[in-house]
Amino acid sequence: MATRSPRSSSAQSAPPASPVSAASDDASPSVEERIYASITAALLQGRLRPGAQLVERDLAAAFGCTRGALRKVLARLGFEGKLVLEANRGAFVPSPSEEDIRQVYRARQIVEAGIVASLCGALSAAHKRRLRAHVRGEEKALRAGAIDESVRLAGQFHVLLTELAGGTELLGLVGQLVAKTELYKALFDPSKGSSCSADEHARIIDALDAGDLQAALTAMREHLSELEERVVEQVRKSAGGEDLGTVFGV
């Protein structure tokens, strides 16, 4: 009886890659994080227009991944409010109305007023160091023209306040609200980086440190109101079309 020749140990230990194994690899966390970071950066840099559809087939081809891996990322972005997912239609860049934007900022005003009240006069030395170091990071990013980092740090200041207030149950809510307002700014006025001023954040810290509740509440209210009006102004401009005087220089 003919005998089969045994396979070499190297052949057993290093089988050729198959399409199946390649497909499973692209669902790895590193691939999903890369896709997530790329889409998020495109949104926050204003490279995707409000209402634009993100077609799964085209995205999968662009990223060289399976649709399964892509759908996980789209679901995450949808949960965070960075994309709108519609059944049987797909994923779309949000196209919020003026009222949508005002409602989100109204929610931030209510929640963050409570956070300010709980922190006022209660900041430890460690808390103050973290907050001031964070503001220095914001200033550094602004000077360097690092738009992505500037936007991220500006939003994280408000999340950090929530964390320091011990608002564990609120962290997810505040994070979602901040992410939405960051996105609104990027969609309608992407050219100037973050409009969330480090100076305004420093003013809030000063009031909290001094234990001046009225000043702290006023600083936060005015800060958020100014952000809201900047975005709404851009929404109105985009709805009104081009300014012909600007276009033609007259």
C-alpha cells in the first residue's frame, strides 16, 4: 500500500492565508478603530456636508474592509449621534434644524448648570491642577492650528467638569451632548477650528475656585449661549444661500 509522505512542520505551522481568515482579520478592533477615527475626523473637519449619504459599499471599498466591520462602526457613530441611521436607507450625515440645535444646547445649559453648582467652592488642589493643565493643552492646540485636537480638548473640558463633580451617571449623557454640539459646529462652520474658547474655560475655573456661584453660573451660561448663537448664525447663512455681495465683491 502506498504511503503518504508526511507534511513538513513548517507547512503545518504556517498555512497559507485564506479569504476566510482575511475577512475575519478585518473585523479586528484595530481596523474598526481606524475606520471610526477616519469618519470622525472627516465629520469634525467639515469634509462631509449635512445630509450626505455614506454608502456602505463605497465605504467598505475605500477602507478595504468587510461590510460587517463597517456596520459596527456605523452603529457606534449612530449611537453617539454623529450619524443618522435610517432603516432600509443607510447612514447619513446629520442635517439638524435650528430648533434641533437649540434643544441640544438647552439640555447642556440645564445639565451643566447643576455640574457647576456642585463644583463651586469644592475644587481640590488636584482638581484645579487638572483643569488648568487641560486649558493649557487647549491653548497649545489652538496655537498649533491642530483643529481635530482643539475640538476634542474643548469638548473634553466639559466632560472633565462632569467627572470631577462625581457625575458618573451623567458622563455618557454629557459626552453625547458635547459630541453633538461639536458636530454642529463642524458641519456649519468648519474653517475656524473650535469656537469653544480656552479663555472662557479659564473664566469658569476662576469663578469655581473663588466659590462665586453666581459668577460661575453666568460664565457657563454665557459661554454655552455664545457657542449656540455662533452655530445658529451659520445655519441661517447656509439656509439663505450665497451672499452675492461677497461673491461678486460689491
